[in-house]
Amino acid sequence: MRGPDSDTPVRRSWPLTVPALASWAAALTLLACPAPAAGAAAVVTAVVATAAALAGGALAPASVRHNVTIATLVCVAATSASIALRLHAVTTGPVAALAARGAGVTAEITLTNDPKIRRPKAGHFGRDSVVAEATLESVRTAHHRLTVHTPITVFADGPQWRHLLPSQRVEITGRLVEPTSAPLTAATLLAR
């Protein structure tokens, strides 16, 4: 098949979807795993990709299937390594240590998304609760002050959160705890 305005053949790009889909599947799977598991997946797929490339070098011209297989393994290895490094970054360090202790802190955060307002269920009394994604910029405990740049989730309540916008900086007090659902956050801040 030829392109409409040239003499060059139109190349089929379907083989490119295989590495892309495999990378997405690896990322979604590894986000639910600890960092060492993602690191192990990166090493294993890199070794298999290397072995497949070396074995293919002994053959005459490599087939499309062989090239797609190697490209898929390389993409999965790169994705796994990236996820492992990101998981390691958010699950270690001072913020994760403070969250493991349930430390009370004064935090300076920058909102990274609109706060999600959750109203009390019908028949229940209380204020609106808020869930907000943020970046922890600095944290102060009774003994230390740290400057960090770490993703967190904030749980709070009250009407003052309704008018806040992404990129606004807020200083709040609360308690850092380990995150329960968001895999790429270092802690959850329960605001007072």
C-alpha cells in the first residue's frame, strides 16, 4: 500500500501497540506492589530482553515478531524500573517515617488538584469533609523542621476548603499517617 501523496509505502504501526499496552499493564500491576517487587520485575525483564536480543543476533534477518518481543520486554523493563524508583521515593524518607509514627505536625502544602467536598449522608449531622491531593512542601514537628517535596493526601473538614484552588499554598496542623489507598503518596495528613 502506498501513501496518497508519495511513493513511499505506508508502514503498519500495529506492532507499536504491543509494547505500549504491555507497559501500561505492567505499570498498573506494579503500582499495587512494593518497590522491591517492581525492581525485581525490571531486572528479570531486562535480562530476558538481553537474552532474546543475543539469541536473535545469531539468526539471519530478525522477524517482526522477534523485534516486537524485544521492544515489549525493553519497554516493560523501563516501566518497571520507573515504577520501582517512584515507589521507593514515596515509601522511604522522612515523611514516610513520620507517617509510620503517626506524628503530629504543622505542614505547609500546595494543592495539586481541586479539593473534593463530601457531604454528610442524609440524616447525619456534621460538617462537609474534604479530600485533597497536595504536595507537602515543609513539615514541622516539636523537634524538627524539614523542607520536602512529597505527594500526600489531605483529609479535612470545614467550609474554608471550598474556595481553595490548585497551586494555592496552605499551612495546616494535623497528624501524618500511612496512606491506605493512593500508591504514589508518602502519607495521609489528617488535618485538625
